[in-house]
Amino acid sequence: MTRLDAALAVLRTALGGYLARLHATWGGASDDVGRLLAGTGLPPEANDADRAAVEAALAIRASDEPLADLVAALDLDTGAELLVAAAWWAETDPQVAVAFGCGHDDGGRRYASCALLRLLLAPFGIAVPPEVDGAHPLVRDGVLAPGAGPDGPLRLTATARRLLAGVAFDGMPNDAVPERHADVVAHLAAHLDGAAGLVVVRGPAGTRRRALAAAAIRKAGREPVADERPDAEQRLLARLGRAVPVVPVARLLALAPGPAVGIADPDEPVNGAYVVDLAAPGPHERRMHWLGALLPSLPEPAAVALSARLAARFAFTEADIDRAAGRARTDAAWHGRDVAAADVWHAARRHPEHALARLARLVAPAFDLDDLALADDTRAQLEELVAHVTLQDKVLDDWGFRARMPRGQGVAALFSGPPGTGKTMAAEAVSNALGQDLYTVDLSAVVSKYIGETEKNLEAAFAQAEKAAAVLFFDECDALFGKRTEQHDARDRWANLEVNYLLQRVETFTGLVILATNKRAALDEAFLRRLRFSIRFDLPTATLRRDLWERAFPSATPTDGLDWTGLAQRDLTGGTIQVAAVSAAFRAAARDGAVLPEDVEHALRREYEKLGKAWQS
């Protein structure tokens, strides 16, 4: 006889005796009112045969089945155990439900209630609480649904129902765990093996935190379950040790004393739990994971080369890599072709969900390096800058320089020079050459009058740029990167703290950050030491100005009689030349004719007036 069967025998005996006494009492009444009142205050009693039957049923209860485990785990007395059994049988056996309805003298109340069970079990010395409120172990630990009251229905929770039925729980998916976590899985499994307690797996999203927790729980001989159930039902699973809940860390303390595993982000505080910290994958781990994700779709040589480039440029987690590779396969299949390296690179650029849009403006690069008219040395430095980014995987990883450079692994470049000399245009061209997004930092969104907020915003911009593998561009950077001053008041102190923070963050940034300024002398000297490149954009020579004038008018623009050599004699920047060309084109379009020398002269006169210079025809 199972424990539930034994409980049913007790309930049948007690219910049968109660209904028999009630029937006998009603039989002696001569009218309906008498019958109604005859049953009130019926004293609890039981005959010797019923007591012997109940004692025999209680004596043969098994101790190796779900109900026994639940009783032992929650330290339930006999009355609480019979409450659980009554709720079970009322829900699983319609005839038992009918009998309970008769006990309530109401055919619609076919359920067990505390009030009825108190009457049934009192003759046998079995105490039943008048009600099971939220503080009662059966409700607090997720066996019975809350809110029954004294005469309301006792209902099992979905988790308790499955436990008593011996139905296996739907565990978490058996997802692959990165090889780098093998030691962590073994350590966590040893901690969970046979022990209660709360554990937190803390790390960046996408590092397979849940998969790692599930693998460790299975290695400890238990089944992991996800967090869809209410806290009380999760606590029941933890108390029974049948399964180990894996929940967000905010819910973890509600499951004490466990065992249970919480999942936390790196910056989430944790109290009262053993913490396992996971690091984001490094370049080598990213490279190997990219390789595994790409090999089914690309030939091995192409996959090896591409995985190295992607790992060096995109600070992805394992989940990010899998999603990006999956998107590349989907995009290629949608177009009816095999996956190409360009598909993977495009998917990686589009994948990250980042918050840069709140702090910076995405710039769609309109220029490439061939569009720039620059001095040979300036052009050579830009090409070196591109090479420093594109060859990171070879120099830092393959050649071992990453171990020699714990900081400064990213590339910081300063573009300085007079206004209009092409600094912003060069930043776009570099971004285009790298195949990376360019984000111009919005100073109005970053700088705050509140102490410490500027640093927080800047940290978010740098962190999100690393995640998105974006080029971070600070135009007019002297507003943020200016020289530190002597401290005369609190404002000087906090301003210096902002500069100190930027000094440290630029050095630890792993991507490409470009600073542009017209006032190089205004920058703090400590920044200059941290720069990988300092590229000067000087005023163009006459030869370059001729090239700039020729490039200023698109091939579709009609021109007539323009003297490029003569125009190049005027000492102008590339920005001024381009603005003058646009103004001349609008003047020509207004009369529906070609751009003539007088149109250009008119536009130049306007530019000179704006610059406060004297015009000489």
C-alpha cells in the first residue's frame, strides 16, 4: 500500500463514520428544520473498529515515495500530511470528491477543506489547523495554493501535483557549455553535491551562465529547472532536493535555504550566497568559438582567417557569436546562396544590442581613403592607423604582444589641425576602410552638471563601443580632454576627476577611439603619451588645393570656364572649398545654367565675409 493509499484508507474511515453519524442523527428528526438542526454541534466520536483501521493504515505508510519525501523535507505532522492527501484524492478521484461534497452537505463543494477535515479527524486524535494561511509550511513552501480559508477548497499547486504523481520535471535544455568553463562546472557540481545553500553564477550576458549552472546541477545528480514557477513552488523543489531551481538573482533569497542557483550580471550585488564569477571570453576563446561556428559554413582556410579578424575586433560572448553566425546563415539562405565572409562580417556588425544611440550619433561613412586629398605623410599615417586595427590578431595574438601589453591594446588616435582640413572626413574614411560603424559622441548627452554622471555616461559609451566594435569619435575633444588645472574650488576638483577618468579609460579601451581638435595645445599632456597616433592635418598646399577644387564638383555638375590653377592660388581649407563649390552650384542652378567663374567668385566672397577676411577679386 502506498502512502497516498494509506491516507485514503484513513480518510474513507473517518468520512464514513462521520456520514454514518450524521445520517443516524437526521433519521430521528420529524421535520426538515429538525433534520437541519440535528446535525449542528455533532460531537466528534469514533468506534473502536474505526480507530483500529486508522491506526493500521497509519502504521503501514511507506517511507520511500514522493509523499514521504515531502513529509520529511517539510517536517509535516500527520494532520498536515492528511491535508495534502485529501487535496490529492479530491482532485484525482471523482468519487472521493463526491464523498467530500456529501460531507459538506453541498453537492457543489466537492473538495477537501480544513473545516471538514477537522471534524473527520478529531475523533482519532489527529489535529488539523483551522486554516492554512500564507505562513503555514504547506502554503509557504508551495504544496497548497494560498487563499483557501477555513471552508475553501484545498488545492495542490502544479508542482506539488507533479511531485506526488511521480512525473518527471521538464528540465532546462542541455545546451553546450564552453570548454573554458569545464573547471567551473566541476567546482560548482562539487559544491551542490548533497549540500543545501544558495549559489550565484555571475558574469556578462551571453557567457552561457544558465547552461553552465544546468551542467553543474546535472553533474551533481540533480535536475535543473527554470524560473517559470512561483517562488513558493521553486522553494518546494529546492527543499525536496529533486530539482535545483535556476532563477534571476533577485529571486534567490526567497528560495533559502536552497539549494538554488541565481543568475546575475557582473555589476549586481550579491548577499548571502556563494558566488562564482565568470569572465567574458578573451581573444583566444572568441577565436576558437568563431572557428567552431564558421566551419560548417566556410572552408577551413577562410574560417580560420575570418575567425581571427572577428575575434580581434568584436568583443562578443559565446552566445553573441552563435547568434551572429546563425544570422549570417539565415541571410545567405534567404538569398539562395552559400555563406560568404561578407555575410558573417555584416551579421556581426548588425548583431550587438547596445545603448550607443543614447550617447552618440551613428554616422554613415560617405568617404573612403581615396576620396581624401591629403599630404603624402598624412595619408601614410592614416593607412598605418588602419593597419594597426586590422592586424591586431596577428601582432597581439599570433606574435604574443598581448601578454606584453596588459593595457593600451586598443588604438587611440588624435587628428589635429585647423578647421576644415578634413579631420571628420578622415574619421569617416578610416571607419569605412575598417568596415566598422562610426559613432560621434554627443557631448550634450554625455556631459552632466551632476557630480559623477559625466563619468558614468562616458563609461557607458566606451563599454558599448567595445561591445559593438564601433569606432568612437570625439569631435572638438578639447572640451573633455583639456588640461587639468590647479584646484581652487570643488568645481576644479571634479573637472580634474573627469580628465583623470578619461586618461584611464582611453588606456583600457580595446577598440579604436579617434579624437579631433583644432586646439592641440589645449589637451592634457598625459593624453598625448597614451596616443598610438597623432596625425596633423595642415592647410593644403597649392597642388592639393587644385585637387580639392576639382573634386569639389561632382562629375554630374555642369561647369564652364573654371580655372582650377587660379582657384588653387587662394589659401583656403578643403572645408571652405567644398562649401564654396556648393554655394556656386546653387547659384548656377537658380538661373538654370552651368557653374561659371563668377558663381565661384560670388561664393568665395561670401566665405571671406564669414571668415572676417578682406576680399580681393
